[in-house]
Amino acid sequence: MSRPSGLSRRQWLLWAAAGLPVGAKAGQTPAERRWKSDLDAFADADQLWPPPAGCLLFIGSSTIRMWNGLEWAFPAVPQVVKRGFGGGRLADCADLVPRLVLPYEPRQVVLYAGDNDLSEGASPQAVAGHCARFVQQTRAGLPGVPIAFVSVKPSPSRLGILPAVRETNALLRQWAAQTPGFEVIDVFTPMVDAGGLPRRELFLPDMLHLNAAGYALWQSVISPHLRT
């Protein structure tokens, strides 16, 4: 696909990701078909309010989508772009890198997903593999971009996968120690009590999604890891 005259490379990437008529478009992937409504909504937002290059990109599942005020939660960093989609898996995030990461040319990517994969039966090794694929595909298009993975959270409604959550986080910490520019932000530890169980006061009544106190905790933990 050639770039039309008058469009910067970044404008062209955003237009192509949005599905605008800038040339022939390949068939959609399974992830693009599954999340079409979310992707269309993101594309509409990008057309109305084009995000600046060098933004701080948060991507992931409903925990990101439901973070009200995330765009203004970190005043010391450049504009925050929120791209969370409910029910999203880490596997989907990796599949959608060309649509949800590369066109934005972010200065840093903050990724949260994984508990949906685990709840659907994926192994910790598979989830860690999806994260590695996300990093590799992002770096292929944006060499050197720093990526922070927010550790998989412990949810009271998903106590059955708590051992898998711990193992997934441990695997990713090990991988981060060997991967420059990739880090794991530990929200798991402050979200459990002295007995190692999830702190219920951090969650909405569904015991899966965070309430205001939970997001306040995340904000305090994540803030020191952001590139200003």
C-alpha cells in the first residue's frame, strides 16, 4: 500500500488502521473480526481527536477500559491514550499490535491483560508467551519503545486461578530480567492481604473489576514507572 501525497507517515498509519480508503486493505484477522466494534470506536475517536505522537499508550482488557479518568490520572506525563476492550485477552493484544500500538508511535506502552486468558484455560506459559509476542511485534515496528506490563491482578471472583496468576507473574518477571526496555509493574503484592488473598475492598461488587480505591492504588504503583 503506497502512502498518498500530503499525508505524513503517522497520519497514514492511523488512517490505514482505521480502515479509511487509503488503498487496498487485506482481509481482517480473527482478532479484528472479534473486536470490530471496539476497533471501529477507537478509529472514530482517532479521527475526531488525533492523538499526538509520543503519547503514553495504555492498552488491555476491561480493567483498562473501565479506568475512568485514566487520560488525566498522570499529569506529569504526556497525553495518555486509553485503548482497553472488555473481555480482551493478552493473546488479542498481541494480535492487534498493528492496529492498537504501531500507528500511535507512543513514547511508552503500558499493557494490562492476562486474567481473561487464564480464566479461559490458557496456561501461565501460554500467557507469558503472548506477552513476549506482544513485545516482539511492538519492537519490530517501534524499535526501543519501552513497554511496562502491569502484573496480572488477584480477583476475589477468580480465586481458582490464583496459583496460575502467581506463576504467570513470576514467569514474566524472569523474562523481564533478561529483556531490556521491558518491565513488570507489581500490583499483585499490594492487592493481597497478609494471608495472600485478594483485598475485597479494592473491587466492585462483581469482585472482578476495580473500584475507585483499587484504581487509586494502581495509580500510585504505576506512576513511578512512567516515562515523563
